[in-house]
Amino acid sequence: MTGQYSDGFRLSVTKALSTQLYTALQTLEPAPLTMENLDALYAQAAKLGLDSLSGVYQLYRRRPTGGHELTYVGKADQPLPKRLSEHLFKLSGRVGISIDEISFKCLFVEEDLSAVSPEKMLIKRHLETSAIVWNNRGFGINDPGRNRDGTVLKDTHFDLEYRIDLAREVSGLQVGTQSLRDLLQTVKSGIPYIFRYQRSASFKDKWVTVPSANMSVDETFRFIAEHLDETWKISALVGWTIMYPDNKRSYPSAFRYYHSNGTVTDATPRTKQAQEGDVDDQGNGDDEDESTLF
């Protein structure tokens, strides 16, 4: 028999999707990461008649020399504006980053994102020509949970380079007498990073007098610590803050402790060397009992 009458063919649906997503995002211009721009996404989705607000997005940081540097590629199974607002929240409270430097692009994707990993396709495509700064560096937005408080971070971790800002002002503080429980809730909602603490019935009955509505996070934690029982302390880790009755425990990523006797001690975070191929993004946290943690 002469000639070839059969051959192999491999259909690459993922490659086609990757090319389409990459090309579609390339046609967009980065927009400032502001609530005004994020709120406008809802109106745009309604205009397009979209049933789902899930999709993919890319974050950029303005270079000092001009132009935008790709810093992060992600997907959102939840509404894109909500996911991007969580990034806005996180990046607003970091030392060394101004939110004015950050911009974004996004695509609403009318497909089941749980069945594919579009962000991984985009990451692979971008890595063919350039680096992505924050992927695989622990740039998570979820509370990693109590079990991760004691983790030794890799030396390339996002939180080590851009630790939380204790000098920023707490929003929503009210001058005057109030319960410690109410003050803790105000602080939790008034700072742009995680403040997780263990609940105690005593907080409801302990009254404190807030001296100023313009206190920084550092000043507020000093004030709160002075009203805690001796077994408690507040620990500022590089990526979030916690408050527990654990005054004898130290944390590898802590850089400041607020003790109930009024003393404040600084610490140097411990790190470990990152290895090639490491994946360091935060997960969804653990299963702590919501009745005791807040």
C-alpha cells in the first residue's frame, strides 16, 4: 500500500482557551485599582447581560521609570469586583506600596471556572516572555488560619517584603467610654489587614476610655494591651495581627509584640530559603471554631 492514509491529531482545548484569554487581556488597558472602577464593573456586567460575574484578572504596578509591571494573575469564582476589592483592601495596608501604583485588567468568563484553571494558563503564557512578580510568593487574601500563625515563611514571601503598616490610622474609632469588645470590633473592621482574636466573655464587661479618634494601629494596640489580662498579648506578624492568651509563645514571622504590662518588644522575623518550584500561595485557612475566634 502506497502513501499515508492516517495520522494523529491532538485537540488542545486548553491551548486555544489560553490564547484567547491572553489575546483578549492584551487588548485592554490597566485601570487604577479604586472602588469607583470596581463598582463600575457591576454596571458593565449588567449591560453585557452576564449571568455570572466570575472571571480572570491581572494586577499591575507602576514602574518608577514609567509603564506597568505585571505583578499578579488570578481568577475569581466569586464576583470579580469582590475579589479585586479584597486585593485593594490588602494592598492599602502595606509598607512600601502605594495603592496609587496599582492597576488592573479583567475579563468576565462565561464558563465553569471550576472545571479549568484559566489563571494557570495565563501564568504559563506570560512566563514564556517575562516574570510575574507576586504569584507563588504568598500573595493570598484569605486568613491562613491559626495553624499557619507559626509558619516560617520563605525569604521570598510577599509579606516579608511588604509587611503590614502599623503606622496607618484606624478608621472608625470613637472617643469616649466603651466596652473592650466593641473597641476590638471597631479595630477589626477599621484596618486593611487581618486582625484575628479569641473571644472572651470578659471583653463585654471591661470598659475602656478611648482618648483619641485619630490613633494609629500601633497606638491602638498599645492602648488595648494595657487593658488585657496578663496571659494575653497582641502579636503583629508580617502579614496579619492576632490576639490570644498566649503570652509565652513566640511566632516566627512576628515583628512586634504588645504585652499586657504595657511593654512593647520588637522581633526579627525568621525565614527559610525558597527553593525553585515552590508554591507559596495561601489557602483558605483552617477550620477554627468561629464561636471562639473572631
